[in-house]
Amino acid sequence: MTTHETERDLLGGLSPTAWDKMADGHFYSTSTWLSHCASYPGASCGAAVAGSAAVPIVRFDGPPPGNYHWADLLAKRELPVVPIDGLLVGSRLAYQSHLLGDRSPTALSGLVAEVRALATEQPAVAMYLSTSDVLALHAAGVRATPVLLEPDAWLDVPEGGWDAWLQSLPSKRRVSVRREVRLFEEAGLKITHVALEECWDRLPPVANSMAIKYGYSARTPDFIKEFARYRESSGAVAQVALCTKGDNDDLLGFCMYYKHGDTIFLRWASFDYDLLTGNMEYFNLTYYTHIRLADRAGTRRLHAGKGAVDAKVFRGAHLRPLWMLDLSENSPHEQAEGDIRRHNARLLADLEADKRMSRAITDRAEWSVFC
């Protein structure tokens, strides 16, 4: 956040209390998360507010990072490119954007007008929207056809917690999950949950090990700054699951997460590949520990996010679509409805060609409405 950006600038003039009341269950639209996003250089973060409707906005100093570079994403899909020198509508991190507050057509029409005014005749592109938000914007008069980006994975935990969740899986998957838990426990591995503020300085070397594993250069100093940033902006609400072996305090891995309402938002998992024992550390640390604690913690869902959906679906995740919608006046996507719908239909067909993926699409209507 630049020196002239106050908390109220970030939230469009609203207080954190008023903003968070509108954000409700959407953690990645809360004042806490948006403050964290604003702490990074390279962009100015703020909000568009019209009456009782609001949405975060971001103006990057240069090209945005890859997964938010809408021009590149459109070009790869061979769809009409929207110029990149515009306004991102939504948060700059976490691949979740939400319309907040009043979602009536009248309120959202005013919000779209405010977004366009803030864009100052440049593009205004919303990314990683839900189907319900896209439909609400269409009801408010946005004419562009939305572009299907990718699946978002969620795991539901029924009443009864771990045992009930296991019973919700097909029999072969139950056998696999029990085996993965048994291997983890027999190896003497354990998981403890602590506040980020208590352990943040232990995490950078583990994050660095994973970066090296995937071909990046050593970045421990960068990760020290990164976790200090998390501690400063959200340390009071961020939690970490730590994986160690027996009485040895060496850290094999961690999973940082946020509990918001009845949902766990999984944020960052990394492992020390020199210490891993090959006993299903990833799945136990990232998913199973949270499901096993669900009844005690009062949580009913895990947000597992985009990417690596095969492994998530195998463990019972269901998939929801994430969309890009150009809010600009006279968007080129208004004239490309056929091409965009064909792209959306192909992506959905590719998912449904895999039986496991098809079963994970529990509400096909929210996928097919723009195909």
C-alpha cells in the first residue's frame, strides 16, 4: 500500500466493520485480506462503492502476474483480447472475486457505472467470479459473454465430521484414504495447529525447499519478507498446521490457512524435501487434519482452490466454475458470444470426459449456462 492509501481509501470510504458486514462469508474479500493484498508493491488497491454495493478493484503499475494477465489468457484461448492497461475488478490474490452487499439489478447497475468511471475509459475486467455473480451482473445490464477460466475445488464436511465424510466417499476411495492416514501415523508423524504469529519464522526454509524442488532459485530471504508480511497483515487470524516427526522438532512441512465462518481457506502448503519420508504427508497435512478437526472447529467446508484438481476430486472435492467477465462499455466480447460459448463448452466437455471430474460437477447448470 502506498503512503497516501489509508484504510478507508482501500475500502472505498467505508469502515472495516461496514465493509466486512458486506463481505460476509467471503474471506478473500474481507478488509483483512484486502489489506494484505495492498501491502505488496506493484499495484494500487481500492474499491468501487455505489450505495450499498461494492467490489474491490486493482490498478497494476505494469502487466499483472500470469494468472491475472487477462490479455494473455484470452490470447491462449484464441478469443478477442481485451487490452491489459485497465482495471482489475476483484482482489489481486487468491483467485476469488465477489460482488458485495446489495446484488439487485438497480444496485449493481450503479456499481458497474462506478467501476467504468474509475477505469477512466480503459478496460475493466472482473476475474475469478462465481456463476451467481456473473448472472447478477448480466441482470444489471452487462452484455459481454463471460469466459470460463477453470475449476475451483471445495470439500464439504457433513455433520459427523471425519467418519461421516469418509462414508460419503466411494468404497475404493475410503480404502485409499484410510491407508494414507495409517502410513502417516505409523511413520511417527504428527500435526500441530498454531497461530502464524507463533511460528512464522520457521516457515521460510521449508517454503524455499519446495521452490528449489520445482526449479526455482533459492529464495529464503524473500520468503522471510513474505511471511513477515503475512504476520503483519493477517497474523491474528492466520493459522498453520505444522508437520513434525515424533519428538523431533524438525519441520517437515506446513499448511497455512484461514478459518472464516464455517469454512477453512487453505492458503499455502510447503514441504522440506530432504526430510520427507514418503508417507502421504501432503494429503494428511493439507486435507485430512482439517476434516478430522471439523466438528470441534465448527467448520463444514474446505476451500482447496484451483489447480491440481485430480488429487482434490479423488478426495471428494466438488468443482465450481470460475469466470472472467469484461465490464467495459462496448466490450469486444459482446460481439463474440458464439466463439466464447464454444470455448466454454469445450472446456466443460473436456472435464466431463473424465468420469471422476464429471461426478465432481455437482451443479451442471452453473457450468453450462454460458455454453
